Amino acid sequence: MKQHRNPVQTCGKGPRTRGAGVRPRVPDALRGFGMNEILGIAAGLIIAGIVVIPGLRGVAGTMLTQLETWWSSLASGLFTP
């Protein structure tokens, strides 16, 4: 069996030399983000926005009401003679 000088693993077919039309197999850890990952992140952000935003409205309304009450009592105590 002839041994090649620079073997590269390609798609599970065994060692081959680099040449035209032969793509080396890239380890999973080195692959970049694909369309599935981007769509998954977008879906997660949309779902999180739908779930979180209504809860934040309630919290923000409660905080504003409490700040108004606090400021009214503080202002009436400071600015009345």
C-alpha cells in the first residue's frame, strides 16, 4: 500500500492527499455558527421578550407608584413652612 506524504482525513473515506475538489474534514470545535444556531438564538430572544416584557411592565408600574408616593411625602415635608 502506497503511503502519502501529507494525508488528510476527508469525510470518513480514509487518508487522501490535498488536491482539487478534496475538502479536509473540520473538527466540530472549529466550525463556525450556522443558520440553525442563529435561528435558535433569535427564537430564544423573541420568546424571552414575550415572557419577560409583560412582567417588567408590572414591576415598573409598581416602582413608579412607590416613587411618586415617596416623593410626595418627601416634598411635602421639605417644602412646607
